[in-house]
Amino acid sequence: MPDPGKVDPNLAPPPSEGMASYERGGMWLGVGLLVAAGIVYFLGFVVGIVTMTPVMIALFAALAVLLALAGGIVLVVKVVSDRARNREDDYYSKNVDH
């Protein structure tokens, strides 16, 4: 007869991956691109006020938008890949009744 105080390892969910998985890969790249976009946007605002040329304002704004889009895409890909590889989701979808 099994000990009631112990959990059968076959029935227990897999251990959580923790923060280490989020610190690897694209998270810091995506966040860095978003921060860079904010800095470029701010610099474009300052340069635009100082130089008063629409071409410089448009150039900085376009660069900021491209950096922000790249950062957002990197973060979305990171989230989707993390969710696809998460073993806890597989465990609960297979073993817990709905």
C-alpha cells in the first residue's frame, strides 16, 4: 500500500522552468530594442526642436518605429515559443479533467 504522505512521481506535474528560461534568448533583445526605440524617439524630438527640419524628424521617427516593431516582434515570437515548449501546459491539458 502506498504511503499517503508521499506523492507518486508519475502523477506529479513537472517542475517549473522558473525565471532562467525567461532570461535566456530573445527577452533581453526585445526589451533592448524597445528601449532603443524610446531613446531614438526622444533624441529625434530634441534634434527636431533644435534643427527644425522635417526630414530629421521623419528620419528619427521612422527609425524609432522600426526599432519598436522589431522589438515587439521579437517579444511575440519569444512568448509564443515559450508557450509552445511549456511542459506544465501539456501536463494539465492531458491529465486534468475539464
